[in-house]
Amino acid sequence: MKKKLLFLLAIMLIAGSYSSLQAQSKKKPAKHEHKEIKKHKIVMQLTSSDALVHKGLIKQLNNLKKGWGDTVLLEVVCHGPGIEFLMGEKTTFKTEIYELKEKGVDFVACENTMREKQISKEQILPDLRFVLMGIGEIVLKQEAGWTYIKAGN
């Protein structure tokens, strides 16, 4: 009988120790531990030649960078009539584009649109990136988990 009682006490002690360990492992992390910072990834499609749409896009990009800083990755894909936003002789937003580029915003021009509209790479602002297909770039970004936003109308 004493052996059974000792056996039951041993089991109860082991069970108590186990639940104490489980409770400790569920504790919240200490204040000094860093939370994982979420990276926001946003691809924006620009297909409008309207300067008001361009102005709105610049404002949105600046707001995102101001609010999220380096935790947001931004890419603007310009195709169709939106290609004019990146054309040296047509855009009125050169300064803003380069300020945003300095903050890490990636501006890309669609080569299909350029070919269709007979626009050379030299007509696009320097130091910007080119993609074969604007819509294809957007699809690839979405497949990689990027959030899609259409700029303007």
C-alpha cells in the first residue's frame, strides 16, 4: 500500500513539474525581445497620363514612406499612357520621382508600351528600371505576395 501511495505521489510531482514547465513556455516574451518587423510590399500600377493622377500617386508614395519608412517596399509599374510619367520631356515630376527613388521607391517602365509607342530608353528618365511586360511584372509581384494598388482611375 505504501508503495502505491509513493508511486502516486511521484506521478503527481512529475505532472506538477510538467504543467509548471508548460506555463513558463507560454509566458509573453520579455520587453527587451524585439518583435518581428513586418515588411509591407506594394506594387502600384500607373496607366494614366493625367497629371492629377501623377500628383496623387506622389502623395500616396510619400505618405507610405513617411508612415512605414524602411518597412515598406514600393514599386511603381508604368505602362500604357502612364509611361509619360517617366518620360524626361513629358513628366513634370522629375524632382519628386528622384526624391522617392532616393527613399527606395522603384520606378519601372514597360518595354512593350515603349515599343508600341516608339519610345526609346533614352527618352525615359535616367537610372530607372525596365521590364518586358508591365502587366507581367504586376502578376509576378502579386504571386510573390505583394499588395496590388492601381493608381488613379
